[in-house]
Amino acid sequence: DGGITQSPKYLFRKEGQNVTLSCEQNLNHDAMYWYRQDPGQGLRLIYYSQIVNDFQKGDIAEGYSVSREKKESFPLTVTSAQKNPTAFYLCASSISGTGQETQYFGPGTRLLVL
Amino acid sequence: QKEVEQNSGPLSVPEGAIASLNCTYSDRVSQSFFWYRQYSGKSPELIMSIYSNGDKEDGRFTAQLNKASQYVSLLIRDSQPSDSATYLCAVNAFNKFYFGSGTKLNVKP
């Protein structure tokens, strides 16, 4: 059963704590992305990766970090430097290099601050 | 910075009517175009993709693309209450995706 999984579904962060959101895909997609969505707003790109061991900052990378050690995995760490982390976090993936890349989304992780 | 603009709505249509959703984008190098449906509290779900000028139909959905006018639209025929959601327009340029803020559609029974 192919797809993108994200865990946990809900995550609570305490002040000063780093937390890591998991994203795994078995679609054999090259590219993976992290977005943040605030209530009533569109998607903002945090980080993206086109290939293993390489990633680029998106529009709102400050306070976040990522790694891409395996093709199927792209975890996102929300660091204590991110002062307003409460949001819905979406992971996505796509094939690269076809000129008709289509992006598919995981179910999302909702991060709340205690 | 590439801009993708959508009317935030809400757009209200009666059941059985045609819903028309519009999107404009600012960058002429955009290569492919997408419509996603997002129910409240859920992740976006791809409903249509379109790559060349003209119309593309899939069931009750028709996407229309006009690259010269930098305009893409989505028509939903025979609208159902289950179509009530936020519809996100997205464009892809060199494997980066840019999203509009979405149009909320309400289909009234």
C-alpha cells in the first residue's frame, strides 16, 4: 500500500524543547518537502530535498532543521528557536525530472505548544 | 517571489449548480498547475493537474489553463454538499511548488 506517512498525528512541545516530526514515503519519489499551514492560510515551504544528502531552505526555514539520509525519509526538527511553532505540518513528495512533477501529501502532524 | 492568487471566498452555490474557482499566477516560467481539495483538519488531496493550454476534464471536474493570461480555473459540475471544502491552486516551476491561500466552497443542500 503506497503512500506517505507522518507521525505523530498530534505533538505537544514544551517551552525550550526540540521536537522531531517523522515523514516516510514508499512511492520511490526523489523529492520531499515540508510545509507549514496556519489556520485559514495557505502552505508555506520550510525545507525541500531533491536528492539524498541534499536539501534547500524554503521561505520560512528559520527555527527548523532537516536531514535526508535515506530516499524514503525526511524528518523535520522544530527547534527551540522557532518561537511560534503551533501549526499544521505537512510533508509531501514528488518525482523529479519529468517536467510534470505532481506533489502528494501525507496526513499531517498538528503541533501544539504547552 | 512567485505569487499565486485566489479569492478566499466563501463561494456559496446550491446543490446541483456549477462552482467556478479561479486562480492567477505571476510567473511565466510556471510549468504545471494543480488543484487540491482540503477538508477542514485534513491534508490536501490532488483532484486535477493540467500542463498545457485548454481544458482538461475528469468526471465532474474541469480544469482550464490559459498561460498567456496566467490564469487557471476549476469548474465543478453538479456540485454536491460533499464538495464543500477549501480548494488550493498550486503551480510548479522547476520542481518548486507555490500555493494560493485557497478558496472556501460551500455547497448548500
